[in-house]
Amino acid sequence: MAGRRDLPDGRVSTYFSYCTMTNKLISLAFLLISYTLFSQDIKLTEQEMQIKLDSIKTEGNLLYELENASWHSTDLVKENRKMRDSTGIFLTYKSGETVKTVFLNKPANKVIGEYTFVNNAKKPSKKAETERELSPLELELKTVREKVISQLSDKKYEVAVPEGFSLNIIIIPFGEKYKTYLITGASEPGVIPFGNDYLFISDKAGNIEGYKKFHSRLIPTYVANASGDSITMATHSHLKTTPYISATDICTFKLYAPLTKMERFSVYSPALQTYFEYNYKKNTLAKTKSPL
């Protein structure tokens, strides 16, 4: 298991997480925080900083939950010729304490496979490879997906797919809105594809209302040096407009680090003049003066 999990027809995969937030004020506040341009000095107490880091880690872990299910379920589909030849797109979303990946037929009007994962397992706890109708949730999220994707070619968003890489789409209900993440995937081993990641906020109809680009470019982090020696620690820098480590950073690292000898990575924040370090085995995120 490594890299992008595209299906034979080459369509972009979409991952959905279903969650709700009943307090609209909290949702709106978080939305405003997500889109603030941090050109001015940021002054947070230690408690406020920890709350911010905890929220980023939670989001990163959620993204990883969805990607983990998608990676392993697409492996199963690739091994099943009948499924592989019949499948179009797939959707992954959170359902209670489980994560489900459903595969649609090529017209995308029927579910033909469903895989349920618990606790980030590599194998599904349940699977069904029979045809059924899409649920109301799946229909709604598929509609939002199609509308958002139709807008991504607008040049103002500067969405690019570097040669040799691909984009994964992760859509999460967000109060009365939707969050759509784009993260880069690598199909070849030996590289962790940090960067080239985006966040879009849309309404329920999929109309984009705001967006953010976390990194200025793709930051391919190679897991071995020119001599072939394994690299055990990675660091990259952020734009001043992205002063914190991002949830996409955490998700990407958790996906690829188990394939390497790395356990942690750090991000330098020019805006805050500090480092943030994440350890995937301990699932810890903390501010630090310098990477170890």
C-alpha cells in the first residue's frame, strides 16, 4: 500500500466525512479563524495556543481516518476484477464510530460496494459487494462534490496537479457549510508529498464561498538521501499567511510515515518564529524552539 489509490478510469476520488455541529456560532467562529490572513503579529496565551493545536490535530486525525479507509478499500477493489471494471468514483465518510467507503458504478447512480472500518484498521470489519441505492446522505454529498469540482478550473484558485502526483478530495460537512480539502498524493514510493494543498468552504449547494492555499507549492520530502541513507526527521517552512502546522500536513505524514523510518516532522512558522512538531506514533503536537 503506497501512494495514490486511483481507480482504473482515472477519476478523482472523493472522501466524505459526515459530522454535525449544532452550535452555528462555533461553526462561524471557526470559519472566520480559518480564513484570517495572519499578516499581523499573533499573540496567544499558552492555553489558547494549545486549544488551537488540539483542534488542528483533531482535524488532521479525521482526514487520516478517511484516507486510511479509502486506501485499504481501493486495494480490495483492485484485487476484485469484477468490481474494478465496474467502479467509477468512491465516497468515504464517517458514520458514528465507523468510517465507510462506498464505490459507485460508472454512471454514479448506484452503490456496488461498501466497506466499513473501525479504529483505522487495515481490513474492513464489514463489506458488501451488492448493488443498492445511494442513501440520502450519499446523494447529497455526491451533488456537493460535483458542484465543487466543476469550479476548481477557475484560475483564481490556482489549483495545480504536479507531474507525477495527483490530488485527493476530502469533503466534510461543517455546520451549514462544507469543507473541501485537496491534498496531493504520490504514486511512487520514497517521497512524502507535503504541500500543494487547499481548503474550500462552500454552501450546501456546493457554491464556493472562500478558499485558502496552505503552501505556495509542492514540497516533496524524500525519505532517503543521495547515498541511500534513511532520513529520520523532516522539516519545512510555511507561508506567513499559514502560521500554524496544517491538518493536511498531519494527514499526509500519518499516511506515508509508516512506509518510512520517520516518526515525526516539524513545520517552521515565520509568522510566529517558532516550530511545531508532530509525532505520529505518540499522536502529539507541540510548539518547540527548534526541531530535534
